[in-house]
Amino acid sequence: MAGGKSTRGSAVYAQIREDIFQGVLRPGQRLRLVELAQRFSVSQSVVREALTRLSEQGLVHAAPQQGFSVVTVSLDDLDELTEARIELETLVLRRAIERGDIKWEAAVVAAHHHLAGLDAVRPDGTANSDWFTVHEQFHQTLLEACGNSRLLAAALSLRDAATLYRRWSRPVAGDVDRDVAGEHRQLVDAVLRRDADAAADLLARHIDRTSQALRTVIADDPAAVA
């Protein structure tokens, strides 16, 4: 029974998380236990556990007496998030380059090969959700050899928060003014050379360029995010 509840809870968590990333559940939207329990045919306690887990990751806001809602976003939050990501992700990447073995290098190459084989934008001009998923796996693989599970978890949590902005506004995949694929190639090359300074600099610029693109989208069309 406990195993079944855990499996259902994981499935509910995964689907709500993806619905947030896909914009099915919008910023600030109330997440009502009764409605979600009916939708997934589970108990309210299962839904509450899933939402609590999402709140710990910064994707859902939990307020006393008010329940749960999808987090809201803002330019100020984006600026703080960008600063935090650059500080932490570059630190974790340096550790990974220092501590990673040949298996990690092979995993990085494989993750990049998978990403490079996907188009970020579909022929109809819409963003390719598979690209977003593989893109996140690529960046996670870069960090996984850091040897510190707490640092890695913190860095990935910040990446999850940033994913909200990327998926809701969707400017990066189709940004014709950037060679995102080239940025990824340069990053992999620096990692394989074990050049921690170059890799950290490339990653910092990669993160900042994405944030600059998002700021432009938000400024031009606030409704795209808020």
C-alpha cells in the first residue's frame, strides 16, 4: 500500500511539475487540493505531499490559510536568480572538472550529442519541449561529478526555478541572434580540456545571455510571464 501511494505521489508530482513548466498552470494560479485530487483520482493527502515537494523546490508557493499556488515571477527575481546561478553553478562546475572521471567525460559527450541532434524549434515555429528536457539533462550532467550532493541539489534547484522563465517566455530556443548550440559546444570543449577557468566563464556568459533575452521578452510583453 505504501509503495502504491508513493508511486501515485511521484506521478502526481511529475505531472504538476510538467504542467507548471509547460504553462498549463500559470504564474500565481491557485492549486486546489479537491480539484487536483479529482483530476488524478488520488486522495488530497497525496496531492498535498506533491505540492509540498514542489514548494520545497521553489515552484509552488504555500501560504498559511490560503493553500498552494504556482509561484509568480518578476524582473527583480530574475536578476537575483541569475546572480545566484552564476555564483553557484560555476562553483559546482569547477568541482566537477576537478573531480570528474573518464565516465563523467563520456556522459557529458553523450548528453551533448543528444542535445545537438534535436532542433530547438519545430517546423511550425513552436518550441520543441523535448529540446528543453534534453537541454536540462545536458546541464545537469555537466555538474554531476562535483562530488557534493548538497551543492549539486542547490544548483539544480536554482536551474528548476530558471526553467520557469525559460519555458513560460520561450525566447531562447528561437533566438536568431544567438548561437546557443555553439555556446554548448564551446562549453563541452572547455570541460574536456579540463580548463576550469574557461568553462566557468563560458557558463556564466551562457546563463547571463539567457537572462538578458528573457528580460527583453518580459519588457516587451509582460503578459508572457506575469
